[in-house]
Amino acid sequence: MEPFIQNYPKTYRALLKAMIEACQYCSKPENQEEVAQLITNRSFTGARPKTGPIDQFTRPAILGEYNYGGFDSKDRTVKSEDTTIFFDFPSNLPKLPGEHSTFLWRSHSIWLMTQAARWGQIKEFPANAEELATTGWRTDLYREVAADTGIECPKEDYKVETPEVFIDQKGFDPSDPIGYLNSFEIRANRPTRIYTYSHQA
């Protein structure tokens, strides 16, 4: 919260630095097995099973080991680059110089506002969206803390997201959030009508 940043600036920066360093640790391949086991604890996900390996539910998404087996119980595990992204992006995803997953893109804030408006969580897309993004997503403080730890960051605060980033293949341009929002047929204020038919003898 903004009052916390203002009242405890050193504590905020220390917490932000710790978060970045923790994400870097979790992102390293040599630490992923440990992370998969750690997050099964109740204080994190509580996904520790009663039988079998303790990381059987958390390991696949963190190490990218997905079992596409069938009813014959054969192991059809494949290794994939599509894993939980803690800091570094996998090589199959597009990224800008200095980009990592913890960077506070203000364009992501704008995108989240479009989704909140799309699904009725807010009444409408805010007219002062850019101001809200600037106030809420402190890229200036992030860059300051990242620089202290030798981490390079993107130079811009906004970026265009290409279609392949999204499952629906719709790219996002933060300069036209209303156009993006209006491009969706499925949204809270456009309910789909479902017709039921009854047959009488």
C-alpha cells in the first residue's frame, strides 16, 4: 500500500529486494526440485499428498514434467519449457531486453483493468487508468532496487503484448484498452442466452 511505502521506505525496499532474490532463486533449474517440495507445505499451497512423493502435485508445473498417460497406467511424461515462471522467461517466449517476470509493467496494470471491466468486477474501464497504473505500479522504485542488485530492467513502462502470449490469440496494445475490451463477445455485460426446449407428447 502507498502509505506503507511512504512511512517505511527502507522496509519496503528491503522487502522488494528479498522478493526479487527469492524469485531468482526459485527460477534456477538446480533449485526447482527443492522449491517443488517446499511449496507443498501448508503455509504455501498445502498440496502435500497423503501417499506418494510429496511433490507429485507441485513438481510437474515447476520442473516441466507433464505425464500425458491414459487409462493403461503407462508413463507418458514429457519435458516441456512451459513451467512456472518465477523470474527468467523460458526461451520459447518473446521478451524484451532486461525483461523478467517480476518487473512491474504498467501496461499489465492497464490489461488487468480491462479484465476487471470485462467481467463486471468494476463498473467500467477507468477514465484515469494511466494515472492509476502510475500510482499503483511503482516501476521507478522497482528499477531503483533492481539497480542496487545489478539487475537490468526494461527502459519503458508500457509494452504491446503479441497475440501468441495469450491463449485466445488476441494481442494487447495498452494505447487502445477500450478497443481491446470491446473486441470480446464474451463478457459480463453480454451474457450468452441459453435456450431450453421441452417436448410434450
